Amino acid sequence: MAKLFLAILLFTVPATLFPQNTVQVDSLEQPLYRPLIERYILDEIKSLRQENQSLRAEVTKQVAEAKLESSDRSIDYTTSTINNIFYIITAAASLLVLLGWRSLNDIKKSLKIDMAKKIQTLTSDYENRLQQIEEKMTERSKVIIETQKNITDTNSIHSLWMRVGLEKSEEDKISVYDEILDIKPDDIEAMTYKADALLEIGEVRWALNLSNNAIELDNEYSLAYWQRACAYSKLDKQTEALRDIKRALELSDTLEDELLNEKHFENLHDNKLFKMLIPKPESL
């Protein structure tokens, strides 16, 4: 506005100072200062354009500087981070060295030793397990073999007992009893029946020894005491015979009915103690 006022003033002052040279004009179609105004406007537009360009350049410069500063900060941050990582690695390595960690070769050797120990431990464990399994299998095999043998022996003994019932002479029965005792030496039943057969052929001492052996193997077997009582009776040892008869009756009361039927007790029929052992008939 100041420029506009100055321009108008410049054009009006000469008119007042030099009136003799002026020409009177009755009317004007347009103001005389219009070209000046247009000129002023054009100058103002040019000035605004220059200021806009300067402002754009300044803004571009500031943006570029800001980007450059951001890039510098990023680079500084990255550099600091990398440096910190290297510092941490260096510190860790120093600590490892200070704490006595060994070299890579030592670590490899240690790993190999540890792996060898573990493998040896696992191998020993599996060997022990296999040995236990082998022992169990061996024991089971023994049990199976023993069971099969027992079954075979039982079948053989059963067939021999059936043979005894078919034999007529006492000598043949004694031979069969011997076969049974060869298979099962501790068969007290075979010993007792063999003792009975020996008494039949007059081998009293032999029968007594067999009865003693049977009682040593099983002191609760009534027939062994019965056969020994028969042997004592044949040897005329009535006290021992009555003692064994009493013991046999205590173990099996069914033998009471056989007291008078046993022919080897004939020499005891007159003995009072023997008569006391005979059951009395029930009164009607």
C-alpha cells in the first residue's frame, strides 16, 4: 500500500507545481494511474512467486536435512547396536575364558568321552537285561523239562502200579516196586507195599528197614507204621508192635477193621493191650 500511495503522489505533485504546462481536460474515460497499478500488481505477483520459490526451496532443504538427520540417527543406532553386540560377545568370550572353559578340541574330546560312557552304560544295561532274560528262559526251560520228566515219570509209575495188580507172585511184585523206586526213590507208598511183599516171602529185616525209611520220609503215613508193626510182630517184639499199631490207628481209624484180619498180628491176639485196641461191636 505504501508503494501505491507513493506512486500516486509522484504523479500528482508535478501537476500542482507546473500548472502552466498542463492541459485542461474536461473528461477522462479511464484513470491515468491504471498502468501503474497494473505494474504494481505484476511486481507483487513476481515478488510472491519468488517468495514461494524461496519458501519451497527452504522447505525442501529442511526436509532433506530432516531425512539426512534421521538416516544419521539410524546409522548411529545400528552402529551402536552392532558395537554393543560385539562388546557382549567379547565379554562373554572373556567370561568363558575366565571361568575355565576349554578349547573346542577339549569340548569335542569331552563330548566323545561322555558319549562313550553313555553308550557303555546303555550297552551294559541291555547286556544285563539280556542276561536276565536268558536266565529266566533257562529257568523256564528247566521247569518245562522237569515238568515233562515228572509227567513221564508219573505215567510210568501209574503203569507200573497197574502191573503190580496183574502180578501173581510176590517176587514179581517186588521187582515192579523196585522199578517204581528207581524212578522215584522217595515213594513211601512203594516202600510200604514192598515191605508188605517182603514180609510175605519172609524177609522180615528187610521189610523193617524199608518201613523205617518210609517213616523217616513221612512220619504221618499210617501204613508205614502198620507195616513196621507187622515186622515187629514177626520178630516177636510185641511192645514195639503195639506202639506202632496204636500210632497207625491214631493216624487212620479205618485200620481198626483190619486188626483181626492182619495175619501178621496172630501172635498178638492173646495180648491184653492188643485186645483193648480192637473195636467193640455196637450193641443193637
